[in-house]
Amino acid sequence: MLIGSEWLVDAAGCRPESLTSVETLQTLFARVIAELDLHPIHEPRFHIFPQPGGITGFVMLTESHLACHTYPEHGIITINLYCCRPRAAWPWRERLIELLGAASVEVTEVVRAAAVSELVAWP
């Protein structure tokens, strides 16, 4: 039984000014949501940390969630997208290069699957 797919994305070499821009991250979230036909439950929320900190972004989806954490002092963004329904691959590398100037992008997809008989109830 397929119970979801999760994408863990790490991008380095990003422009620090992009990683401290709520507008840039809103554009990133909007592109992911529109291009993967996801359904937000609310508007994306962003928390801005004091300098030299970055931004944490989050949106609940009917499919699950999309989150990001930026580290402008290191030029890094981490992204997590979890979907309970199959989705086509999204061009993470191309989009993060375009929107954030990323020099390298690592994408890991975790397919979550379990047979009902294998599910364990914890006390």
C-alpha cells in the first residue's frame, strides 16, 4: 500500500539575498504548488529570524505539507515536500538554480509504502 512520497531537497551556493527574501520564497512555494497541482489549506506562513538567520516557511496541503528552512550565512536552503498521493517529478534543480542561484542541488525521494499486515501498533 503506497502511503506517500516525500522529497528532501538540499541546495547550496544560493544567493544569500534570495534566502532572506520572503517574496522569493513565496514565489518558490507558488511554483511548487501550481506546477504539482497541490492544494493549500492556508496561505504559506514565513517566520523571519534575526540576522544573520534565515527564514522558515510552511504550508499545510490537503496532500500533506511543504516546508523550507534557509541559512543565508551558509548559502543553503532545505526543503521538505510530503504528498500522500503520487506526483510527477518536479524539476527541483532547474527551479532552484533559476530562483535562488543554487550551485548544487541534492534531491532525495522517499517512497512510503506499507502492507496493512506490517503496520505495528505502538503502546
